[in-house]
Amino acid sequence: MAHQITGKIRYSETGSDGVLTTDGLVNYFQDCSFDQSETIGYGIEYLKENHVAWLLSYWDIHINRLPRLKEEVVVKTWPYGFKGFFGYRNFVMETSEGEMLACANSLWVYIDTTTGKPAKAPQEEMEAYGNGEPLDLPKINRKIRLPEQMEKVDEREVLPFFIDTNQHMNNGKYILLAQQYLKQNEKPKRISVEYRREALLGAALVIKTNRQDNILTVSIEDKEEKPYAIVQMELEEVM
């Protein structure tokens, strides 16, 4: 059964066009997932006490449109499968009237934080989350192939406000960084993100990009050119 939260788009969540930002959408999805974990008793305190964590490995986000300021939204999430140490989860954002605004497919890895290695989630935890039907979305392939020609465009640093409760750079911040390389008349209609490694506080971030038609690929790497995350966006022009 899906877990849901509701909200009304706040001014602080919108961009200059008065609509929810893309990273704001990701925050709603993450908040809904977090709220489910807390509701069923497998939230932050449980994870800390048992030295485990669910880490996001892959996003595939599809955007029909983003809601406007003060528009009421319903966000839903549900797992649709567990296999080994992997968990598969869908998300949707709808209007209060049921219009589909955006949806997402995601892949998570259960980690033993004492060893840093994947582990199988306990049966009772998987049962508490439930197991629903998957959305009709493309199958997750888990890997984004980097184009051969990637141009270095920037260097950044992992700042304190990038860090989440897992003490590494929050998943949504990679998307926030990648969006800085959109043109003014562009917006993403599909965002795929492959998370390869965790970036810690103070880490140097080297940003590389590649444009091929309406596809922008952004690789966020360390100074040895090993990616932390790869963000690929399918773009459309803003009218």
C-alpha cells in the first residue's frame, strides 16, 4: 500500500517562474520516503542504533509538469520489490484532483554502516514496508554511460548545507548542482542519476558536462576523475 503526504507549494520551494523547482520535487519524494520509514518504525533512530542505512543508487524521474505556487499536491511512494540487498521504490506527485505531475523509479541498497558493505535487509523490515505494483516505467539499467568527450566546466566543494543525516552529500544536491548548467530556456522532462560513491564534507568536486541534442550529461567527480554521481537530463525548451 502506498504511503502519502500532502502539501501546498510554498514560495520558498519555487523558482523565478513561480513553480516548484526540480530539486524541490526531489525533496518532496525524499520526504515522503522518510515519512514512511518513520511511520512504520524504521526511521533514523532505528537505522543509527542498528548501524544500517538505505542508500540511493539510482533515480529515474519523469516530469509532466511542475506545480505552481500554492497548488496542493499529493505525494505517494511504495516499494515494489526486494532482491538481495536491493530495494526498488516508486514515487508519484499528483494534484489534489489526481493529475499526474511527476513520477519516479528508484533503486536503493541496504548497507551495513560498520563495514560499508551491502547487506540483506531483515525480513520483518521488508514486510513492514510492504510490496506494491510497479509503475509502467522503463526498467532501471543502473548504469549511465558517459560520453567520450566530457568538458570540465567547474570546480566546487562539498559545503556543510550539502550534508544529510548519513554524513555525506545529499542525493538531491547532485541534481541541484547539475541544473546550474542548463540554459535559461531549458527545463528537464526526465532526470536519471547514478550514484557511485559518497562525497563527504569538504571534498573537491570537479564538474564535467556533455551536450548531445537535447541530452545534457553532468559528471560530478573527484580530482582523480572518479565520479561521485552522474546526472543525465532529457531537456525541452521553455515556451
